[in-house]
Amino acid sequence: MNSSDVRAVLFDLDGTLVDSAPDLAGAANQMRSIRGLADLPYAQLRPMVGTGARGMLGVALGVTPAAPDYEALKHEFLDLYESRMLQETRVFESVMGLLDALQRRSLPWAIVTNKAERFALPLTQALGLQRGAAAVIGGDTTPHAKPHPAPLLEAARRAGVAAEHCIYVGDDERDILAGRAAGMRTVAAAWGYLGQGAPIHEWGADLTIESPQALLHWLSVA
């Protein structure tokens, strides 16, 4: 993959730009505490962050979307998360330096997440990410969420860059599927949550990087 014709960089949010796992895990353990259950170890909850409420409720309470009380539990989880989503969530180390460098090089960047706008917009605003982003696309900004390509294509449209000149960076196999479906080249972020499915080297990404600085290095010299 050649970096010379990259004209925009699109990023996933959770696990790629920000470490939101502590607050999501905290909300899951709050639900367990309410029910008299002991907290689960953080290491058990962290890999499921990329799967949203469905994955967190699955590991925390053993429920699936087929359960009759799933929707009520989902709303409870999301309300708890909303009340604490900025307690421990931070931008990953070196990410702000990467984003600043992209702006200095006049390379637009945008965020495409499956997090609903209800959470994505205030979170990115509070962490200083909205200021430089060409777009923040949430899971409900378009009629479809990833791995459908629609959110990525909407971000490219708002950035004013053709999809084939965008790269999409994410920490979940779903991100790579979405990027490929959108006709973009894809970058797997190995510092993220990675999920519990296929190992990262089997996702079929065009590039796998171990740190945000590695992406900047690739864009500079590849």
C-alpha cells in the first residue's frame, strides 16, 4: 500500500483514538453491583468494548438480545455509561500529536464510530477531538452502522475526499470490513481492544501498526 495518494484519514473512536474501556467496564460492573454480584476483572471486560452494549451485557450479565428483558437492560447500561463516560476515558498517548501532525500537513481527518451521537458528540467535544475533525459520524448518523460502508462514505463526503483516497484506521475486524466495503484502504490499530474473534493478522488489513506514531511514520516515508 502506497501512502502518496492518501488525502484523508478516517479513524474509529473507541480503542483507536480514545481509551473508553474503563468507563464502559465501570458501567457494566455497576450493573452487577446493583444486582449483588461481584465486579468482574477489567481484563475480562476490556476486549468486549468494541461490541458495545450487546457485548458488555453478554459478558457482565450473560444476556443476549434474545432475552425478554434485553432492551430494558440495554437502556440501563447506556444510562449508567452516560453518567460516567468522562470519568476515566482518555485520548490514547501520542494520538493528539498524530492528529496535530495531520493538520499541519493539511491532511483532513474524521471520526467514524458505531457509538450513537448521544455519546460520540459530547465525548469528542470534551476530549478536544471535534475541534480539528472534518466530521464525527456516529452509529446513528446514517441509516446503517459498521460494517456497512455508509458511515465511512458519509465521512469521506463531508471531508470532501473520494473514498479511494481515504484510509480507515480501526481496532476491530468490523472496521476493516467496513473500510474494504467502502473502497478504502484499511489500517489495523494493534494497540486497541481487538475483540475476541479472529486474530488481527487474519483481518486482511492493508497495514497493521503498533502505535499512532507508526501511522505518522508510514504517511511520511512510505
